[in-house]
Amino acid sequence: MDNNILDIKDLKVNYITDEGTVQAVNGLNISLKKGESLGLVGETGAGKTTTALSVLRLIPNPPGKIENGEIYFEGKNLLEASEEEMRHIRGNKISMIFQDPMTSLNPVMTVGEQIAEGIEIHQGLDKQKSMEKAKEMLELVGIPKERSVDFPHQFSGGMKQRVVIAIALSCNPLLLIADEPTTALDVTIQAQVLDLMNDLKEKFDTSMILITHDLGIVAETCDKVAVMYAGEIIEFATLEQLFTEPKHPYTKGLFGSIPNLEEDVDRLKPIRGLMPDPTNLPKGCTFHPRCPEAKETCKKREPVSIDTGNSHMVKCLLYEEVSQSEGAK
Amino acid sequence: MNSDVATKNNASTKTKSKKKRSQWSEVWRRLKQNKMAMAGLVILTILVLLAVFADVIADYDEVAIKQNAAVRLQGPSKDHWLGTDNLGRDIFARMIHGARISLMVGIVAVSIAILIGGTLGAIAGFYGGKVDNIIMRFMDVFLAIPSILLAIAIVGALGQNLFNLMLAIGVSSIPGFARIVRASVLTVKDQEFVEAARAIGATDTRIIIKHIIPNALAPVIVQGTLGVAGAILSTAGLSFIGLGVPKPRPEWGAMLSDGRQFLRNASHITTFPGLAIVITILALNLLGDGLRDALDPRLKQ
Amino acid sequence: MHKYILRRILLLIPVTIGVTFIVYSIMYFTPGDPAMIMLGENAPEAELIKLREEMGLNDPFIVQYGRFLKNAVQGDFGRSYSTKKPVFDEVFSRFPATLKLTVAGLAIALVIGIPVGIISATKQYSLMDSVSMILALLGVSMPNFWLGLMLILLFSVKLGLLPSGGDAGFSAMILPAITLGTGVAAIITRMTRSSMLEVIRQDYIRTARAKGVKEKKVINKHALKNALIPIVTVVGLQFGSLLGGAVLTENVFSWPGVGRLMVDAIKQKDTPMVLASVIFISVTFSIVNLVVDILYAYLDPRIKSQYS
């Protein structure tokens, strides 16, 4: 517990819109040890990005609002920190890589300026020194330093994401949150960027939360995996546990949706149905309308997260009942 | 958060005819929710009614233009709600007859501009290439002349009467409409339903009338509403410097210009017609802004 | 970049010729006989014929236009029908007054419009935002000549604080500049607000915040620089309405500029004077737009690199 760098407890985030209140994150718990990599997996709209932005306290407000919860980073609750304290954490101790490199760089500033800016703010260096350091960072992500005077539109998508990575890592953060860092890139570039991130993460001994919907990427990079559905973590396990023995019907469904070369399956089994309407979540277990193993109780009772052994956490009534009936014996 | 609504809306512009009606009722529904826009619409309706029934409310020959030295420069009273001017004419009566001129010039001028500018813009956008280049360069030249100057020059050259006034203001707002229509034609032109129409052998004219114009309508409606406001301002401006409707016809700009000499002792002559202009333009702007939001929810903030 | 500027300057030539052609064509329709306007209605027929011949009034339209253009290039826009003096000199001597008024109006519009627009956008839906949006709406709905008269009524007639006309020093400029600038200030306020709101939502603003940049700097550096790009275009276009509005404002405040000269000339059917005034103002507008386009390229590196 004490060597946890990040502890998110019972986080609840709502977006209040004209069409209703969107319950984006719904009592979420995550913990992350120093140096660990956590994969946060889930469909679009599961609340992954909202969770990440909550850690940096960058939820756009309005319409977003953190209703409840605690986010401990290095033992300090970030939700109680002042704006000034947060500024010293953002980009310095926690940084973030965003999904779309095409839009996450400022079009009217040179990439050098954009990397140097964070360095200047957090490391107390003057403009010139910051720029020198920025050029080093560029070289580190594989871009010649001469290009620091160029503007974002002069770079390709993959190159832009390298610049974004350089910005994120320029102050040796303790925690890096990467939000679908490769989704917007070509497949060939994806691997390069992923390798680069992994190398740099090792080099700086950074903890990481990798947000993705791609289990393949998780398998390559992460130590632990949290599966997210409708704003909750429904399964939390080590990489090995999850890949060898997925427990939650949703997680099993995710594996059923990807082709497997080793097993001989006639056809893929996609998860039926769609993500529930976040303004009107189903009662009981939020997954029950889509769950192939749903029972009558799933419509009524909300499951709680339980440990099925070796810290493999699952939030599903199927396992709750097993442990309950075992306890009854 | 609005992207769902936007795509739905987009889809309904694409599938035509039957869904067209539901799209317009959707626009109306959104417009109704906008209190400011509805306020604008109510004010405009009242103004139009006043203008239409101006003769019933106050006779043109007997009240609006008949001079009466006995009651000149009187302030607001029971007999003359908004007072009288320097020639003893009832200002309220003149204002409602003035509303006729303003609204008529505004609407006719914008119609001229939409007709000519819209056609030019549609041709330029639809055919592209050299035609586009020639038309739009010509429009650029027009745009280089500040529109009120152009209108002044046209009225100055053609002579001062109601028709020339409408023509001058209409012509000077042609380039704006040409640009807007061209832009929306360009975005519609390459969409699949137009290609589909072409694939089944629809003629150019048919494609323009059945497909392109309905889809270019939204920005034209918005710009048209705001354009009427601009035209009314120009009319008042031209009348103010004595190049508008010939006297003794009451026109708001001319009325407040007449009041200038009496600003010290009878400022109501100047104040009230000005307020009429402000209220009219305000109402048109409110409605125009509301229409823009209702027609394109993606732009709403 | 030089190539871009050169291209834009060269483009000014056809536009200017086009403007002269349009305005010349319009003024050509002016009814009445210029010879008679110059010599008076009772002039003997023989003299009228002689003058018409001298002025080339019997030539076809295109020949007359060609001659006009050839002379105009040399700075000769003909002589005024009423004062008989070269119109160019007259317009040129009145021009500084108009420019002064226009620039003062623009300054007021910018000084009010941009800060208010930024504050409105950053405090969206606040009381401050609502109040400034209502004022801006009133500002765009008000005819400037009426506003001018109302200002005279309040500050000159009632309070006696400021002069109501003429061009005598700084105090005489305050009311005309406010009159002219208000409408454009309102437009720029609205434009700045919507442009800022658009930019604030962009991903790169989130990136800046995620770097730990101070909120003030996020707005004034990261957001404003992007938001200014469309604003600059609007300011350029609004310069045209300022120049047009100056014609009316000059008439309200008896301001000795080109606008008043032009209106007087129209009433006296002094075609060369009208022609020169409109062309002069339009060319000024074109030059301002040229400057704006260059500034635009300077602000937006995406455009700059297209031409370098």
C-alpha cells in the first residue's frame, strides 16, 4: 500500500448536459505501484479518458464534475490540492500523452518552444537552457534537433506523437498517462511509437497508465490490467492472470472478439449489444443486458469487487455468490 | 456531446423529401426553445403588422404627411403619442409608415441580392474552374468597394427614388451572398447523393434545383435575415445624408436627420425614429442568431 | 514569404483597375450633361458643343474610360465640375482627416472588443459575459449616425462637455471616434468571444494545461495567438465598414473628410469628385486588406510555409 504511487478510491465523475447527467466514472478504484505499468482497457465511452483527466484534474468544468472520491498521488490527495500545487504536478510529476497527435500540438508555436515550455516552468531553467534541453529531448525521441524551429504542420502524424512524447517526458515524470497513444497512427508507426515509449519508460523508471482498447498493446507493455466498463473497473489482475484466466464475462467477451491463431475457432464471438446509455445506466450490474451468463439477481443487485485469489479482483455476482456459498459452508 | 444530434441532422439532410419536413419541424422546435430568437420574432411580427395596417392606424395623406404648424415640435402627449415634428406631423404615424419603407426596402434589396448573388455563387461553385474564377474575381473587386459607398454612388448616379434605393442596396450586397452560396454549393457538390443523382442521369439544372439549392438554404436564410438588418441600416444611412426616399415620404433615417436642428429643444424627433431602427435591427439580429443555432446545432456553444 | 507578399501586391493592380471600371461605369449613367453642369444652364449652345468636344464626351464609353484610366495612373482624376480644381488634390487634402477618424474608431473597437471578448469567453455564462453580449448585440443593432446624435445630445447639448463638431484637437475627436468605433467594437467582441470559445476547446489547450502552464498564460499565449487568426480577417473586413461608416459619421460631426466631400459632390452632380473619392477610399481599403493578409500569414505559420 505504501509503495503505491497512485491510489484512486471510489472516484465518481459526472458530465451535466442538457440531455441529462452522464455518469462517466462510477465508483472507480485503481492502485498502481512505483515503476509498474497498468493497462486500462475498455470500449469507447467506458470512461477511460475521464479517469485519466481526473488524475490531472483537467476535466472540463462545466460540464464535467468530480462528484466523489480520492486520488492519492505520493500519499497526497490531489482532489484537495490547490490549483497552484496541481500546476507543479502537471507535466512535472504526472504527464499525459493524448490520443490525437494531429490536434494536441499548438499550430502556431514551434515544436521546440512547446517542449521547452514545460522544462522552463518546472526546472527553473532560462529560455535558452530550456531550449537546449528541448533539443536533447527531440533527439531522444528520434527527431533531429535542427527541426526544433519547425511548426507542427511540418511533421507527419508519427513524428508529432514523438514530439508529444518528448513534451510528456521532458521533466522525468513519476507517472505517465498515455491515452490511446497509437490509435490515430498507421499500423507500422504504432509499433515504433510503442517501442519508443517503452524504452524511455524503462530509462526514466516511470510508472505508466496506458489507456487502450487494444489487448495486443496491453500484452506487449503492461504488468497489470484493469478492465473498465460503464465507468467501473470490472476486473483487475496481473497481465498473466488476465490473459490465462479471464473471469468477468465481459473480459471473456473481449477475448472472444479477437482472432486467436493458436485455437481453432469457427467464428469470432462478439459481445452482443452496445454500451449502455451513460445518462441512464441499467439497474443492478450495468453489464447484465449484454451478459451471456446473466441471472435474475444481476438485474437487481449491484456487484461489489471481490478478490478471487492472488489479488485478482472481479466485480461480478457470479463470483460473489461462489464465495458467499463457500463462506456459508 | 452534440455530435449525435449533428450526425442525425446530417443524415436527414441527405435523405430527402419525406424527412425534409421533419428536419424543418426540428429546426422550428429548436428555434422555439431560444427565448431571444422568439422575442425577435414577436417584435418583427408586430412591426410587420404595424406596417401592413399603417393606413388603418393613421391615414397617410391626412396624418403622416399633412403639415400642421399649430402643433409643431410638441413632445409626447395623449393626442400625439410620440410627439410631433418640426412641421407638426405626428411622429408615431410617420414611424409606422416609415416601417413600411424600411421593411420593404430591406426585403426587396435582400431578394435582389439573393437572386443575383445566389445565382452567380451557385454557378461559380457548381461549374468551378474558369467560370468560378471569373465570377469570384469580379466579386472580389466588388467587395473592395465598401458597400455603403457603392450604394451611395449608385443612387447618386441613377437618381433618387425608391426603386433605385432598393437596387443600390441590393446590388451592393450581392458579393456576400455569392460567396456564401458558392461555399455551400462546394460542400454539397461532391457528396454522394449528388453523385448518385448524376449517375442516374439527372441534368445539371435538375441537380441544382432538387439537390443543391435545398441544401444551401440554411446559410442563405441566416445571412438573409441578417442581410435585411444591414439593408435597413443602409437605407436609413442613405436617407440620413439625403440620398434616400424623396420627401415627404416618411423614412426613419430621414426623420431623425430632420430632427438634427432641433436636438436642443425637441430631441424626441431624433430619438424615436432611431429607437425604431435599433429595435428592428435588434429583432432581426436576434432572429438571425437564433436561426443560425437552430439550423446548425454544431455551431451552438 | 517575399513571394507571397509580392503576389499579393501584384494582385492589387487588377483589383484597383476593376474598382475604377465599376465605379466609372456607374457614374457614367449619371443623368445630365457635364458640359452644362460646368458652364451653367444658360450657356450658349456653341460653347457647350466646344466643351463637350474638349472633354471627349462624344467618344464611345470605352474610349472615355481608357482615357480616364490613363490619366488616373498619372494622378490626374480630372477637374471638379464645381470648383474647377483638380479633384485629386481636393480628395488628397481631405484624406488625412478621414484616415485619422477611421484609425481612431478602429483603435476604440480593438481596445474594447478584444479584451471584452476574451473575458466573455473565459467566463462563459457569467454575469459579465451576459452583460457584454447584450451590449454587443445593441452595438451591432445601432445605426452609428443615430448614436452620434445621441452622444451629441448627451455630451454636448446637455452636459456641455465635448464639442459637437469640427476638427479642433483631441476633444473634438472623442465623440466621432466612439460613434464610428462602437459598431465595430461590438462585432469584434462577438467574434473574439466565439473564436476564443472555439480555440479553448482544442486539444492543444489541454496539452498546455497538462504541461502545468499557468491559466493566464494558457489564455493569453496559447489560445489568443490561435484565436487572433480569424479575428485579424474580420478586422480587415471591418475596416471597410469603418471607411463607409466614416461617410455618415463625418456628416454627423461636420468632420472635414472625404466622406463629406463625396456627399456634397453627389448633390452637386460633381461626377469626377465622386469618382475620385470612391476610388480613393476603395484603394485604401484594398491596401489595408493587403496588410491584413500579410499579417495573417505572419500569425499563421501554416500559410507562411505555403509560400516560402
